[in-house]
Amino acid sequence: MGASTHNLAKLPSLCYAFLPWKQPGERIVILKAGEAGYYQTDFDGPTLDSDHATALVNKMNARLQVSQPEAEAMLAGSAFGWHVPGADPAQHNHLNGGNKG
């Protein structure tokens, strides 16, 4: 099993992410395991502040039962490839104690 397949086996099929470098209205996205890049959503708005947008992403991921380490790994994989160490949620277990939700 290659690193890409190994990492993907540990990840949810999708999650939400907050991209702080994007403009308001374009910061909340969907990431899909195994796919490069992201999908834009309608959840962000031009007047939604960063704290509320981040809280919304965390709430939506909690509903999907996606942990913070899994979401961070999904962001790394979508940006840098699913084979990189950062696409493994174990590399992010310091976040949220490595717990679900």
C-alpha cells in the first residue's frame, strides 16, 4: 500500500475548511479525500468575521464527525498531495488532543 492510499484510508470522504488567505465570501470550502484543491461553498459571506467563520467550519465538521487532525490532514493532502506526511492525521494529533469532534 502506497503512502497516498495509506493516508486516504485514515481520512473522511469530505470535510470543511477555512482558508484565511481568501477574501471574505470565499473562505469556507469543501475538501474531498483524494482530490486536489477544494470546492467553494455558500456558507461564507462578506460580513462574516474570521472567528465566526472558523466556528462554523468546526461545527459543520463536528456534525460530520471529522476531527481537527483529520481536517488538517485533508487540507494538507488537497494542497500538497495525498502522499505527503501532512496528509496523515497522526501528524496533527497535537490539535484538539487528537480526539474526534
